[in-house]
Amino acid sequence: MSSVPFEYGWIILGAGALGAFMTTPGQTVGVSAFFDPIIQDLGASRSAAAAAYAIGTLLGILPTPFVGHWIDRHGVRLAAFVVGTALAAACAGMALVRNALELTLAFALLRGAAVGGLTLLSQHVINLWFVRQRGVAAAAVVGGTALGGVIFPLAIEALLPWLGWRTIYVALGGVTAFLVVPLLVLLFRDRPETFGLRPDLTSTSKLERSSVAEPRVTLGQAMRTRTFWVLTTAGFLSNMVGTALLLHQVSILTVGGLERGAAVALLAPMAAVQAIAIPASGYLIDRVGVRRLLPLFLIALAAAAAFAATAHTAIGGWAYAVALGAALGSLNTAQAAGYAEAFGRSNMGSIRGVGFLAAVLGAAVGPLPPVWSLALSGRYDVALWLFAGASGVAAAAAFAMRPRTAPIL
């Protein structure tokens, strides 16, 4: 590493973004591109396929806290090999499913390896290598996931008529196994101090540079703090509300009075605002910290749900799209950086693993309340105002978080 003529943190940044990018086959946006072809091929109903996805997601994320603890003990390079290989196997396994039970198990492996494994690992390695610039670094990883959400669905849609969904999944498994896994194993490194280096992208050769004081907090200690539960609740809510709004967006807005074309068109400004919010929130996090910004991010999430409930005109629809894009971009970045900022790097895998479990659980249950609300009243308002209220309460709790005054040694 000493032979690298520039800060190794740049390599870590690129490798973390690559890892996050390659989680897309197991992210909802990636799976959605295959969803209709899978239903048609298996002859399954949409409700059965959706149930398989929800159950598979829950099964896949249950081991996440143990995965985080394992990463803490065995390091990021071995974890890159194991998690990356599991993702490659999961993609290949998707190509073999023949019925609903096999689809559920395949979804469990795919979601577990991608979301509970590689996403966790990519954010973890960034947190090991960045302290003062953690917000911007976290934004790079979140941006990698967002870029995957743009590129993969378009590429899959173009290839489906030529190759079919099974062949594409096999190809994704091959790319992961023979290209991505070797790159991550080659480039990932544990804490920079292990190699006589220091975090961030400033010069590591200047001995006069002071080290950054960090807390050393165990999972048990973290779970006894208000900060941990506020961060975890924020992750749960952002995934629950975000998944619900995105999955049901067209239906929610058309029931509210917008035309279908206008409702679909709002995906573009929402994505554009999210793309801006990711680096902007990372920049702000580095300067004022997650603790001060998290309430504002949660208020944006509450506003998105409220605007969705009241979006009867084009202006209301745009307000919803801007609020949701800002909330998702900023909250994802805050989640990537917040735990390390509050609790340090020593046990980050274990601590972040529990947070990931809560976040993906939110994504799994999020689509259900709108369906219940529609069935009960013919509208989505009950669920949307429930989302807005819960996010507002979480914002109030975030305002009450106390600043860290001294590291826990």
C-alpha cells in the first residue's frame, strides 16, 4: 500500500461505491425489472410472487446482526469474498427456480447477500477509512446504489427480449463471481491505522496531524443510548415510508386526483432531487454532523407523506416528489454515516448490522399499510397520515438527541 502514489482512501471510496453498485440485482429496484417475467414464466399470481418476496426479504435479513459481528471479527477482505460469492450464487440460484417455494428461498438468499451482506460491507469499509470526511464518503456509496438503480433496470429491460430473465441472472452471477469479487478482495482493507495510515483523504505523511478522537462503543452500550434507537427508528421509517410511496406512487396520486401520466412523470424529478440530496447531505454532515441534521431529514419524510395525501394538483404532486427525493437521498446518507459518527469504528459491523435489520424490516412491511387503508376506506389517506405522524414524532425525538461530549474508551 505504501507504493500507491496517492491516498489509499480514494481506492476505498471507489471500491465501496462499486460494492454498493453491485447490490442492485438484490435491491427492490433491480428485482422489479424481473418481476413480471418471473410471474409469467412460473405461472404464479402477483400476490403469490409479492408474498414470496416479502417472506424472502424477512428471512434474508434475519442474520444481518450476526453478519456484522462476523465482519468485525474476520475483516473486510474475507467478508468481501464470502458475501460476494454468496451474491453470485444467489443470482445463479434465481435462474433455477420453478415454483413459489423455490422463489421464496431464492429471494431470501438474494436479499440477504445483497442488502444484508454487500450493502452492509460496502458502508462498513467506508466508515473504517473516513472520519472527518465520512459524510461525503457515505454519499459516494449511497450514490453507487442510486446509480445502479438507474443503469440496471434500463440494461435489463433492453436485454430481456434477447436473453430472457434466467440467462441475465446467470450473467450477473458470473460478473459478480469473476470480476467484482476479485476486485473487492484486492482493494478492500481494514482500518488504515493497521497499515500505519490515517483516515480521510488528507496527507498521511504529516506526523503533526492530530488523530481524531473517537468513541469505542460495544453493541450493548450502543443499544442503551437514545441515539441508537433514534437512528434505528429513522432507518426503519425511511425504508418503510419510502418503499410504500414508491411502490404505490401511481395509485396513490391517481386516487388523489392526478392523471396517470402525470403521476408516472413525477418519478423523474423525484430521482433528480434525490441525486442532488445525496452529495449535498454528505457535505453538510461533514460540517455539522448527523445529530443536527437528522430532524430536518425526518421532517422532509413527514412532508412527503403529507403531500402525497393532499396532492390533488400538479403543484401538489411536484411538492411530493421534491420532498420524497430530498428525504430519501439525505436519510440514506445519514444512515450510512450516523452510526459510525455516534459510536466509532471498533464495533461498527455489529452495531450497523442491527440497524440494517430494522431498515430492511421497514422495507418489507412498508407496502402493507397503504393496501389496508385502501381496502378499508377506498383511499390511502389513513396510511399516509400515519406515516407523516410517525415521521414527525421521530423528528421530535431526533431533536432531543444529546451531543457526544467524550469518547467511551
